[in-house]
Amino acid sequence: MREESEIREQYEFLQDELDSEEMNHESVRQMFTYYKRALGWVLEEEHM
């Protein structure tokens, strides 16, 4: 089971990266990969 702190850390990481001025197409694609992974964790927790 993922801890709330771990999910918050992932969210804050995504927020910082998306706010970065260095975001380009590849970076955006990578961020969505992280975002989908984080959502998967949350959904996994809800169904356990």
C-alpha cells in the first residue's frame, strides 16, 4: 500500500516539473507517464 506522503511527494515532483521552463514535447510525454503511474497507485489503493 502506498503511503500518503509518497503520493504527495510524487504530486509535488510533477508540479515542479510542469512549472519548469524547460518543458518540451519529450518532457511533457514523460510527465504524463509519471502522472498515469501515480493515478494507478491511487486507484490500486481504492480497490484494495
